[in-house]
Amino acid sequence: MYVFAHTLVWKWKNVLYLFPVLKIVNEFLNIMNAFQKVNEKMTNYRWTICAMLFFATTVNYLDRQVLSLTWDEFIKPEFHWNEAHYGTITSVFSIVYAICMLFAGRFIDWMGTKKGYLWSIGVWSAGACLHAVCGVATEHYVGMHSAAELIAATGDVVVILATVSMYFFLAARCILALGEAGNFPAAIKVTAEYFPKKDRAYATSIFNAGASIGALIAPVTIPVLAKAWGWEMAFIVIGALGFVWMGLWVFMYTTPDKSRYVNKAELEYIEQDKHEENVVVVDEKDEKKIGFWQCFTFKQTWAFIVGKFMTDGVWWFFLFWTPSYLNTQFGIKTSDPLGMALIFTLYAVTMLSIYGGKLPTIFINRSGMNPYAARMKAMLIFAFFPLLVLLAQPLGTISPWFPVILIGIGGAAHQSWSANIFSTVGDMFPKSAIASITGIGGMAGGVGSMILQKAAGNLFVYADEVQMEFMGFTGKPAGYFIIFCVCAVAYLIGWIIMKILVPKYKVIVLE
């Protein structure tokens, strides 16, 4: 009836001015139409964008996991690697990732989130697929024609095979690192565009859970692919997923103020921080840009750097070394049903982190504390959980399930910590600088990871050669115990230094 009446009045608008009653009806309909627009139900397209970030991060970590789940059982025998070779590859990946993160943030800020994200995932997907040709390239270089010949090699040829194949994998790994470096700067910038400050940690925890989901899917898919069709096919199939994501991103993403899927009510919700007291509203395109070196003049930058440097390597150690740990300590291969079940359980436990980003929102809603204070309080809570990893080795003498569950709890704590530390950047820096600061912090995290990965690889080889003893364990198990101790205390040390550098919430305003 409303539509019919409105149409009738519109068609006879020239008659309205001759009949006062109908004119009043027309005004009433206009008021009702305006009232409907003002009170229309808020769309939730921001969560669709968050889902896209989640899938991108899932693919990101799937691509990272292929090597860790195939090297010990499939690649190591073929190319005659040891832990030192693998440690070199993971450490170089980490440092290249770190260096690229430094520039990825600036690239995302310059290119924009849509194009920047497309370039990022395109490069890393190509790098993931390139791992598959490393075997063929090695065979061609040494003059062999099959994996069987590589496995049967002896003498000096073994050294050549191990070295040459390692360098081929390093090249592919560097391309992967170059692309993957753009994921988090782009995702954090998109989160700042689509969510108000109070929701950013929760949104970040959701898309950051893609890391756990990727690690969760990996053990039940990658070893199966490698065993059925060869380790090369595992890299190709997983790498191709990124190109599918790119096709969706092209059509789904634009800034919220230009998106046809975001209505006025949702846009007002997204931009609610503009109404904060003492906040000067400046459109991103009009914001004064922070120079690269200027970024290092803020204590907030250094707090983020320290938090990432101290903790990123812990997560990457769990990601890269847990499959090898299970094989070394318990003789459990990743392609065994028990191995798949253990890795799956580990990352299923880390999924608890999805609630980690919600905790600061609860603090904000209940006590009214500022976002930074709420996040630091939450991060302090999460910093205590990795201490449980200290019990991984002692309880591992009872069952492999104990260290897996404890490492999973440590991983969940890391992901909760990570969701909140990323959000501190959006809390205090202008949008034009978010990707750059995220990149700088990511670089610090990569450097910390590089140091831990290289140290771990060399330690395990050394511990095995000299049969080193530590806390009742001998050889490689002793080496793992030492690294677990480092991982356990890293978060508390990081939190204390962050709190000293930035004790209170302070928004950076560029003059």
C-alpha cells in the first residue's frame, strides 16, 4: 500500500499543488521515506572483508607449512639434508621476510590495500609453486634423472646434492617471503579501514586465526598429497589457492566509503572514532605522511618492535619444527595417522586464540578503559600461558600428547598476543602510517625468528654430535628443552619492555 500510494503521488505530482490534502499526504510519504533510510538496518559487510582477510592468512600459513611437513620425511632423504640445512633455509626465509616487511608496509601505504594485497598474494603464490621445480633443477644441475638416483647417491656427490638443492629451495623461499611479507601490513590496514578501534583486536584475532586454521588443515592434507602424488604436487596445489583468492578480492574490496555493500548506518559505525574527544578528524589522503626514519622517533614504534622481536620467533619455531620434533623425539612421521592427529590437535588448541581479541573489548565495555590499556592488560594475561611449555619435555616422557597440547596452549597464547599487539598500531598511529609501522615491527619479528631458527638448527646438530645433556635429557631432546625454555619466557620479557617504553595510551598526532 505504501509503495502504491507513493507511486500514485509521484505520477500526479502536478495535481498535488491543486489539492492541499494530497500535498500533505505527499509530504508525509517523503518524511516516512527519509525515516526509513535513517533507521535502515545496518549492513555487516565489514565481516565479509574480515572473512577475506581470514582466508588470505589461512593460505599464507598453508604455503609456509608445506616445507615443514614434507622436508623430514620426503625431501630430506632425497637431497641428504640434516637439521643444519633446514635451519639455514628457515632462518634465511625469516631474515628475507623481515627485510621485505620493512618495505612491504611502505609499499602497501603507497599502492593502497587493494592493489598492494593483490601483488603480495600473487608473488607469494608464485613462490610457493616454484618450490616444486627445485627437484628437477637439482637433477639437471648434477646430471641425474630421477629422485631414486638422488637418494642412492654416495660420497662427495651427497655434499653437492645437499648444497645445490638447498640453494634452489632458498631461492623459492625468498620469493615466498617477499610476497608473504605484505599480508599482515595489508590486513592490519584493511582492519583499520573497516573497523572502529574497539573492534579491531577482535577482528584481528579472527583473521589471525587463519594462521591456526592453515596450520590445522596442513597436516591432514599436505602429507597426504605428498605421499599420493609427490612432494612437488603438494607445493603446486596449495600454492594455487592464492590465485583463487585474488579473483575474489578484485570484485569484493573497496574502501567502506565507496563500497556499495556498506550502507550509511554501517559506515557511521565504522567511523565512530571520529567523534572521540580531542581527536582531529583528517581524511587519510590529506594526512601528513610519516617519513621512514621519522617512524623510529616514536616510543610507540619501539614498543611494537620489541614485542614482535621477542615473540614472533616462538610461533615460527612451533610452526617450522614441531613435525621434526615429533619424528626426532618419538619417531612419529607426519604422514602417519598418529602424526596427523597430533599436529591437528596442536593447532586445534591454538584456535582458542579467536577469543583473545575479544578480551580487550570486554575490558573496554565493562570499565571504560582506553584501548591501549585494555590490550596491555590482556597481553599480560596471555604472556603467562607460554610458561606451560616448560613442562613439554618432562611430560613428553609419559606421552607425546602432553607436549603437543602444551605447545598448542603456547601457540594459542601467541596468537592472542599477536592479535592485540597488531591492534596497538591502529590505536596510536594515523591510518597513513599503519602499514609502515606494521612492516617495521614485522621486520623485527623476522629478525628475531631468524636468530631463533638458525640457533635451533645448529644447536640440534651440536647436541646430537656431542650428546649434550640438559635437565636429564641427552642429545637433540636436550636441545629442544633449551629452546622451549627460551620460548616460555619471551612474552613476559617483551611485555615488560613494552610497558616501560609506552606506559600510557597516547595517540600520535602529526602537526
